[in-house]
Amino acid sequence: MARTFDYEAQPVIRDGEPADLRVLRGGRTWTLWGRRGGAAELALLESLPDGLPVLLGTGLGLALEALLGRGGPVAVVDREAPLLEASGVRRRFGGDPRVLWLDDPDPAAVLRALDRWRTEHGGRALVPLVVPLWRRLAPDYYGGLLATLRPAPEGDFWSRARRPRFRNAVPRVLVLRRPYFLTGEIASALDALELPWRALEVGMDPTVRPGFVEDLLTTVVEFQPDFALTVNHFGLDREGKVAGLLERLGLPLASWFVDNPRLILSRYAGLNRPGTVLFTWDEAGVEPLRADGYPEVHYLPLATDPARFRPDAGPIPEAWRADVSFVGNSMRRAVDDCLAALARFPELVENHERLAREFGAWRGSAAAVFLAEAAPEAWRRHQALPDEESRLAFESLLTWEATRQYRLECVRGLLPFDPLVAGDEGWRAALGPGTWRWHSSLDYARDLPRFYAAAQINFNCTSRQMKGAVNQRVFDVPACGGFLLTDAGPQLERLFDPGSESAVYHGPEEVEDAARRWLADPLGRAGLARRARARVLAEHTYAHRLRRLVEIMRQTVAGPGEGGLRASDLAGTAGFCDRKKGSTLPAPQEKE
């Protein structure tokens, strides 16, 4: 796709020749050199060290002309077509064999080309010269290249960036951060483990923010992390450019998926690179990811932050007290958004409720596999959709509609107990009038630690996007000292002793009887809640999860027994415990 430019460029003509360049952008006017004119451009060459010059931007072409006057060769990185047209530099020097012209939008591709060019010319050092206006127009591109190429007394950039990882006793972690419920928990866990870490904000847009690449390169050299950590691939672009840059930097990446990886990874390209390690909260997602070509995939369930979710989290409003409560989304808005995205395909969505019901009862969590195996006609229409975005929208529609149906049927089983339902407005229409109570959506960090302590029974029903996974509520409620009634599953049984540490139902038809039984047994509830909390504090905090993640990254990158990291190097935490197979790491001693 051709690049579009958000500015116009005009030459400033004096004596029939371009004497400066003018840029019009967003109602503002910038000039290339202003009053200093060409002298400012030639000043770039003052005290030029020996090496192979790399011009980041061409300006008026005066610096390029002077460098060629010294014999060349010269590399030029310039993808600003309006400025090249206004200056005429490419027309004047485009045929000169001493000039290497580069305009690839991928900085990693530019760097590879410069590496080859450098080898062809005896391996001499690259000397970057940036034209300020070019850097101002595209700071992420030209600024990032400058930070990468700029020489330093202690050696060239890549030798400093590509240092051996996990050679210190305690590893250093670079967190690619975007506002999300898990980012605060990760920060607290890293602090609890006493691990050095630094956050690099990635921004909220689908693409990384301006200046991200330059900041990444600078941070890698200054902080010298052993690996980068992200959630749901935040900070990775769809074209795979950041993934390629991480590979070139020799910086391993740990990406922890706490949502359906299929709905995320299918949007990206070029991600299966050496050093990439995936973690997923759903054990059933491990093998499909490996089958997709990711060799390093590990199960890492969710957990809790016991400093936030605790019995004494604060005063509880009387309006929150209830025999039975449920907090969650009705999924009405998510379904409607998918239907709107698929409005061009009415024949595809006309039977979506029936298909979603069948998918909800199906054994797996991948809507695409369900369609291929159990709904051939819908699969044919799915495959005929014009783009991947539409196909993902249809898979999401089935997933969210199945979740809506399942969640609604389960919550209806609570109606005899006048439950308190906290969530979106969709619940009002879904449940209709009655003696149940509705509360608007609650803040995860501020409200839920107190809300979970206000009910005799906290109810949980798992999203159909990961049918067997154990969601956040399973750990947060016990950490608060609350009692949880949740849907049964094999992954839950691996984390908590059934019957002793977890109370379950096996389908919507069992919800009412299970709630009635536990409401009638306050001593049983108290004992189970106490044992569940002890299990959470012993094995299921985010410090446990991060300790396990770091150990896997060390083994993957440095190999078993290498890299200097020992269990004793981290604050006393363990990995999650498999209740059937036993704990794989020593259990810590943590205070409640």
C-alpha cells in the first residue's frame, strides 16, 4: 500500500535554484534551514568522523553533493516523496552508482541493507547524519535509525544491544505496557520478586505510538534487559516489524495471553521468530499454538494480587450485601458490535443464535474449528468472506453470543435467591423485572476487593472463549476471604482440591440446587473459603506466576542450569501447583 503524507512540501526558489524547503502540516509552516540556508546543511559535515556516511534525509542535496565530492560512497535513507520532489535531489543523484538509496518503511529492512553495504565496503563504521526536518516529520523512523546507528566509544550499537542474556544472578525485565487490568499486577509481582524492571509505554492505538521504536532501542542499550514482557502482544505491530527488531536486538520476548490467542495472533504477521515465548492462561490453547508453528508455548494460569484482594480491603456499602451476587458483562454490546461489523452479510448471521448455541455445547473453544468440523455450510460462508477481519468478526460473534446465552441461563438459576447482578445495562433487558437487583459496572481495583467480601456466595460462569480456563474471579474471590461457586473443569481441579477448596456446578441446570445447598451451610462455606484462600496465598499469586515465567525464560534463553539464576535468587515464591501431579517448585512461606 502506497504511503500517504500528512504534509505538503514546496521549494523556496532564489536565483532560479531551491534555496530552502517549506513544509505545510496541520495549519503550521516549517522550513528546512531557515535563514542559515545551505550553510546549515553543510555544517552537518563538520568534524565528520572517518567511516561510511549514512544520510537520514537528503535536505537540499548539498551534503550529499559534498560527500560525493570526497569520492563516496554514501548511503541515503529517505522516504519523504513530497520533499524529494520539491528538492529534486533524487532526480540529480538517482543514477550515481556511489549512492545507496533506501526507502523501505521497515527500519529493520533498512538496517539489514546497511549491514550488507557496510560489508561490501570493508566493514567500516557507519556514520549517521540526520536532517532535523526529516526527524521532526517521522521521529519514530528516522530517530529510531539514528539511535541504532549512532556510534559510541564503547562500540557500535549492535554489539552493545546484542549482549548475552541471563548472565547476571537476577534478570532484568523490560515491560511493554498498555493500560490493562494485568499491568498493575505484573508491576507489583516484579517488585515482590525484587527484580529490576522498566516499563516502556506502547500507547493505545492499534499501531505503536510515535517514538516507540527510538525509545525501545535506547532502553535496550541503557537498561540492558534480559527479556521483554508483554500481555496479549501489546506493543507488537501487525506487520511484524517490532518482532523483527526484537530478533535483531537479540532480546527475547515473553507474551502472556489472557484472552483468546486466536483472536489476537491471527491479526499479525512475522511473529514466529527465535526468542519468542508464548504463555497462555488456557492449558487447552498450548497444543494449537504449537501446531501453528510456535515451538515455545507454556501454560500459565491467572492468579491474584493479595496486596489488593484481601479481607480487610475497606468499608463495604450496605447496597453491596447480598446472599448471592454476580459481577460480569451481559455480552449484549459485544454481540451487537459483531453484528454491526457483519451487516453486509445478512445470510451469514441469520442463524447465529442457533449456531452459537451449538458452539457453546461443543467440546472446544475455537469457533473456527467448530465451524470446520460441525457446521460445514456456515464454514463455507465463513471461508468466502472477503477478508480476515470479517472472518474474525464472525468467530467473535459465535463466541460472544455463546457466552451471552450461557451466562444468562446460569444467572437465571440464581433468581430464586434475589441476586445482586453488577454489570452493564444489558442485564436489565435480559433478566427483566423481578426481585433481583442491578448495580452498574464496578471498578476492578477499587471496588471488587470489597464487593467480593459482601456476599454469602459469589457466583462465577466462565466465558465460552476459553471454556476450560480458570478466570480471574476464581483467584480474587478466595483472596478476599469470599466464597465462590463456579463452573467445574479439569483445569480448576489442577489448581484447587475439588470439594475441599472449590465449590462447583456442572451446568446451568445445577446452578439453583448448588446455590441453595451452599446457602444452607454457612459453616461449610466458611471452611471452604478458608482453605481456598490458603491455597491461593501458597501457590496462586502473581508473584508465583512471574517467578515461573522468569524461570521458563531463563531455561529457554540460557539453557538449564545456565545464566546464574537460582530459585533462591528470587523472593520466596513458587510456580503454580498441579493438584494431581504435585508442585514442581518449592512452596513458599507467605503471610496472610
